[in-house]
Amino acid sequence: MKKVMLMLAALLIAAAAPAEAAQKVRLLLDWFVNPNHAAIFAAKESGAFARQGLDVEMIAPADSASVPLLLAAGKADLAVGYQPQLYTLVDKGVPAIRVGTLIDQPLNTLTALKSSDIHRLKDFEGKTLGYAIPGFEDVAIQTMLRSAGVDVDKVKLINLNMDAASALLSHKISGAMTIYRNYELLEIKQQGADTLTFKPEDHGVPAYDELILLANANTAATDPRIGKFLHGLNEGVTYLRAHPQAVWQAFIRAYPELDTPLNHQAWQATLPLFASDAGRFDAARYQAFARYMLDNKLISQMAPMTRYSLPSQ
């Protein structure tokens, strides 16, 4: 009897003991919450992060340009960024490093309307083209045009400040970048227009990861939460692909303002684009893109690969 009482007492003590608190992870997004973040949301919704002992907070920035600086200042633990951006951050001495990948292929396109007189890249000679991200998209456009033998001095490039789709539809320009395959192309189609698209990676620009995960380079190597986050994210991708509609319903309950036909189409278009292994690092591909950035004078020097990314997790 005494033994039974001792066992019951031990069980009561164990039940009363507080559970180990989940480790907080503050994740700064690259933009407002949108279907590009579906895998992260799925990892939260399915409990994948919780099973890794993490409490992940998705934070939409007030100013997307400030995200790397907030990360460097310790205001966040992880951040969503872009591979081309990573090289310029490192070149400027910002302590940011890639620790994982969210979307492992380019999403951008150089796009024209089929109703225009553009049928091939060569037809852009003498035209006006728009872009939104100076220091990469303008250079990418020139690379693509040169690959088709276009005299880039005969092409006018203008900064559209994230208004590419409407500028294209209103015929203010003949073509534009910042027309993403999983959103703006769908938006233009909804407006009743057909498009002709040229992918950067098919016309001289090395392939790159559209969305990556960044951490503070000074602490990333010793932060155990990063590996746990990537494992949870991989599980979230699997769950999302197995239950896309259920996660969508949860998503629009959490963000009702995003319940639109366009966002639903974007959600479906983005499902196959998420990296299945967020921790995988292709050093050769990152090296090739660093060389491209250097050759186009977008960075002053190439850093060691260990400065751009942690090894595969």
C-alpha cells in the first residue's frame, strides 16, 4: 500500500510540474502575409513547430527594406529574404546569413502582353521596360536582352515602384519585371489579358532561390532553434501539400482580408514551389550567382560560401 501511495504521489507531482516552455522564434516576413508564406503558416497550423518545441511568431514588417537591419539589430530571430539581396547584405557588412530556403526557384519574369507587338526578346529593342527593384532587376533585364542580341542602349528602363502590372495593362510600357509567376501573371489574366513571359533563368541569369531564411551571422551557428525551425517547416510543407484546402480555410480565418479569388489562385499556384528540404544548400549554384553579381558590379567582391550560408541542416 505504501508503495502504491508513493507512486501516486510521484504521478501527482509530475502532473503538477509545469511543462517545458516552448522556445520563442520571432520571424520577420519580407512583406505582408500572403500565399508565399503558406508553408510557414501550415507548419504553425499543423503543430509542426510546436512539436519541435517552438512558438513561432510571424511578423509583417512596417517597411520591408528594414527587415535585414532589424534582424542584425536582434529585433528578430529569423527573417524571410531573397537570395540576390543576400550578396549585397554581405558585401555591405550586414551580419545576415542564409540558414534555409522557402522557395527554391525564381518567380520573377519579364512579361509583355500578347496584344502588343512583342513576340521575342529581340522585339524589346527601342521599347520602354519597367522594373521595381533597382540593383538587380534592371541588370537582369539587360542580361536577358543581351542574350538575344539586343542593343541595351536602345532600351529605356524605368523604375515602376511595385506598379508593374497596372503599367503593363495600361500600355505605358512594353514589358516589365516584377511580374511574378504565382501572382501578377494571374492578376493580369483576371483582367482578361494574355501574356508572353520570359524567365530570367532561361536567358542568361543564373537560377536562384526566390525566398530564403536569414539569421544573424554572429549567432546562427550556435542557435539550436534554427535546425528545429527547418525540420518543422519541412513537415509543414508536407502537411500543406496533403491538405491544401484545409490549410487555406484556416489561413483565411486568420487573415480574412486575403479571402479573394486572386489570393486563392495564388495559393494553389504556389503549392508546388516550396522547397521540400528547407535546409538543403547548393553551394555550386550560390557560387555561380555570386560570380554573376560580381561580374555585373552589384557587389565589390565574392565572400567565402561559409559567409553566405550555413551548411545544410
